[in-house]
Amino acid sequence: MNNTQHCLVSIRNNYGHFSDKERLIADFILKYPDKVIHYTINQISEKLSIADSTVFRFCKRIGFKGFQSMKIALAAEVVAPIDNINEKIEEKDSIGVISEKIFRSNIKTIEDTLQIQDENLIIKAVNAIMKADRVHFFGSGGSAIVALDAYHKFIRSGINANADLDSHLQIMSASQMKDKDLAVLISLSGSTKDLLDISQVLKNNKVPILAITNFAKSYLTERADIALYTVADETDFRLEVLSSRIAQLSIIDALYTNVMILRKELGRCALQKMRESVSLKHL
């Protein structure tokens, strides 16, 4: 991880694993990053009524050598947020300016999401897909479209994959899954009721769950066996769900490509059969 530019991202990604005192520090930094860069470690500890050593350990926890190195990284992120590519869209902006801001914001979302990826978790996710008898993708709302895209990709691999858009069909499918299958649950918030209902059915059936979500701490991640995270920002005109979809699709692409490489000849044969069949649809 490049700590020089991704202090806040690291805090958000690790938030679900913090102790109560660590969350107190995290909340303060997330809320007042522009003030924290001017504070000493003693000032932080006094404001939060905690020991200096607790603040120091927190900095180590998120990947820095100490408080000063964390402050330097935070300052770089706050003072120079990568050429303002995440600046707000305004009504007075021209069509060209708005379009450029959207493209740059999507680029930043993908870069931030890449920075928080844990290679070990990606390896676990790929291995889980490889050994599963059946892989079923679940999503609600905008994430349902991502689940359908995942199905559209993985059906090319020869793996037994599926996805449903209707919530009733989703929970019915979940009820038929077994402990040797894999359920991939995609949710921005990790707290969508339909997905949580499905996750409970899956847990009852002892089905392994791979979650793709935007928050480290959520009901979904608590029930997941493996969790991969995305990072997305929200502005006045652009809901975080828009950029989150780009990040979710990128994670799906990474999983699919890794699976295809590992399947070797099986993957190539399945893809060739798919191409030959689809060619019948062309004139």
C-alpha cells in the first residue's frame, strides 16, 4: 500500500478491526483531517482523553512508523488531493468539465480501491471460486447489475455460475445451495435487507460467503468468510454508488482473469465453445 497518499483510505478499510479507543482516534481523524495535520501527538491524546502510546500504536496499526509519518501522509492527502480530481460537480460546470470530473473521479475510485486490496484475500477468493461446485452471484439494486455482469463473465470460464435479479428467486436459489458451493454477495453498504436475508439463509446452509462491499464494518462483512472492499466518494450530484459500481466491476474482472489463468486448458476450451456459440448470433 502507498501510505504517502492513502492514509484516510487505510483508516476506512481497517475500521471494522479497530478497538473502541482506536475507533475514537479514527473517527477524529476522519472528521477533522485538516486539523489533525497541525496537532502534536500530545494534543490528540489530550483531546481524546487517551494515552500518547495509544495514538502511536494506532499509527503503527494502519501502516506507519509513527505519528509524524502518519501526519505527513495525511497532509499530502488533505492539502493536495491528487490535483483536485475529486472536486465537486457544480451546476455552472460545462458538459465537458462535468464529463472530465466524472472520468477522473472514476479513475481515483479504481486507484483507491487498488491501494486497499489485500493480495492474500484475493488469493483466498480466487481459490474459493476454483474449488466451488457452484458459484452464485447475488446483488440488490445497482449491485444486482454487477452480479449479472459477473455471471456474464464467469459463464465463459466453464465454471457452474449463476445469478438472479428477482429477490424472491435469489432467496430461493440460496436455499438450495450447499456447503461446497460459493455465494458472492455484492453490496455497497453491506446492510441491504434483501442481501442480509439471503446471507442468513446461506449461513444456515453452511455456504461459504464472499462479500464485495464498500465498508469494512457492516452486517454483511460480519457474516462473510472472505471480504473484498471498494472505495468510493459521494458528491452533491454524484452518488458514491456510481463510482462504487466501477470498483466492483474491476474486482470482478480481477477475479475472473485470475480464475481463467488457473483453469488453463479448461478455461480456454470453455471460452472457445462460448465464442463459437455466440458467433451464431452474428450475421
